[in-house]
Amino acid sequence: MRYFIIVLLVFILISIAVSFYALKQAKIEKDYNFKKEIMQIYSTAFKDGEFIPSKYTCDGENINPPLFWKGVPEQAVSLALVVDDPDVPAQLREDRHFTHWVLWNIDPSVTQIPENSKIGIVGLNDAGENKYMGPCPPPQFEPTVHRYFFTLYALDVQLNLPTNTTLSQLKEAMQGHVLESSQLIGRYDRKK
């Protein structure tokens, strides 16, 4: 009987200690806003760091690849997506940058953009058009291999922007409203 009471007391003390630890962890997670899942963007057409199939470039159909994401924060009010190339030769563009696609006010419950489609509002790419423009690195200039950054942003607001919005204007409007972001990098070489 005495042994049973000791075991019972030890069990109760352990249960109390575990409960206090769980409550403390929950408070830490709440205080520091830890994410249960990190937002990720990916494609079934290519993996991060791999070459983008020519179908999605100026050498092919010039349509957007299928894009998927998961782990969007619960607090997100909208999503934005940008596709840009930071490897443009200085001979062509002084800033060495080209924007291929700008989208915003994507519903946060949406988890994909199918191939050759759009969602949300489409802004201006650096060719001055409201559409996706596939990779098209000029083969006569180095580097011939360019990187294409597909960046997804989770925002705490809807953005009230006109359709002639550029990437720099979008970034300015998003300032202070980005909850989380994720990036997928594809590469392309027209000489390949």
C-alpha cells in the first residue's frame, strides 16, 4: 500500500511538471509567434536550382510554369508573386535586373497557379506588359546562364494598386506588410 502511494505521488508530480512545461512552451510559441509550418513555393516542372524547361521560356510556349505553395501563415490577407532575373548583362540594363511577372492580391486560400494561367492582379513586367514573360537570356552576353527567382510573399493587407504597377512600386506598397516569403530559383541557358 505504501509503495502504491509513493508511485501515485511520483506520477502526480511528473504529470504536474509536464503540464507546466507544456504551458510554458505554448506561451513561448505565442509570444514569439513561432510558425508551425514554413511557407514554401515549388513547381512540378523543375526543382529549386534546376533548369527551367524551355516550354516556359521565349524558346518555347512562353507560358508560366505550374507553381504550388504551402504553409501560408493563417494571418495572411493576400499573397503576391514576383518572377525576376538578377543576372542581366550590364550592356543591356544598367541595374542588371529584369522583372518577368508581377502578381498581387492573390487569395491566401489559393495554393497554386496552374500552367499558363494567372490569379490575382497582374502588374507590369519590364517589357511594359501585363503578363508572364518567360526566361530569355541573350546568348551573346555573359553570363549565358541566368537565375530566375519566383518569390511568394504573404501579406497582412490587400493592396490597392493600379494594373500599371511595377515591381519597385509593388515592393514599396508591401513594405511593413510582409508576414513571410519563400523563393524558388530556376535557371535557364539558351546556349544549352
